[in-house]
Amino acid sequence: MDHKLQVLATKLNLSTAQLQQLMQGSSVVKYKKGSFLMQNGELAHQLGFIIKGALRTFTINQEGEDISFLLQVDGDFFGDYECFLNGVKSVWELQTTATTEVVLIEKQHLYDLMNQNPFWIGFYKQVADICFLEAKRRIEELLFYTYEQRYLNLLTNRPKVIEKIPQKYIASYLGITTQSLSRIKSRILLT
């Protein structure tokens, strides 16, 4: 088994044979920093998994502000799941924030696998659950936590995000300016 894909196999408890089946209709792609994997108005025919690197899901609002919704790093799934599931055009942009290597899983291949073997229905449900829980966690964060608590949650639970994603995107994700983020970081260092 390719050691790069071991993280995907481990995360989803795939055997070597199952990983090989999945990869028959999937591809490993390496993107440069700043590459767009999806842009507003496109359709999604793939879900992705980050082998190594970082990306953000964002939009530009009506005031022209860049709003980061998700920040994802090694071992995370990504994609516009609503678009993938329902065939609607995406309202999100996905952009790498570092050199990033991903597995792109083709929708039709995944559906073909599900028709061949019930194992893949469980696999699909597991991926859907991961995507749902990530979105739910993000919504709860926005509703229930202060900016400082959101930053502390990132620091504690997702330190790779802090390491790999530029501060301006972290500030946008938190809903604050980079200056406010600097003040929060300074307060945390003093405590």
C-alpha cells in the first residue's frame, strides 16, 4: 500500500484491497499553493481527501469581504457536499493555502462501487457523517463561542490549521480582523 494513502486507509478502516478498489476511479493530485480546486458556480463531481497540505473553503460576500468557512489540513475530507449530493452549483470556492496533495474520489465511481458491494454504502455513509459533523461543529462554533474561544478551540483541537494556514485566513474564519487576532494571541500568551 502506498504510504501516502495509508492515512486515508487508516481513517476509514480500509483494507489494501478496498483502497485499491477505491483508487481505481480516484486520482492523487498535487496542487501548488493558491490553486483553486472549485470555484463559485461550478458543479462538484468529486469529494476530496487531503493527504498532505492545507486548503480553505470560502466565499466573497456582497461587501467584497473574503469569508473563510472551513480550514482543512492533512487527513480532512473536503468538497461542497451539497453540490456533490444534489447536483447544484457551488456557492463556495476551494483554494489551497500551501502545496497540497489530495485524493479526488469521483462521484460515479463511488456510486458504481455502492452498486457492487454493500461495504461501499457504509463507506459513503461514513464520509457523509464526517462532512455533516464538520459542518455542524462549525455552525455551533459560530453560534455559541466567542472569537477567543474559537481560536483556543483551533489551538487545542486543530493545531495543524494554526501551523499551515496564513493568519489572514484564520482571522477571516474566526470572523475578526488580523489585528484582533494578534490581540487575542497576545492575551493568550500572557495567561
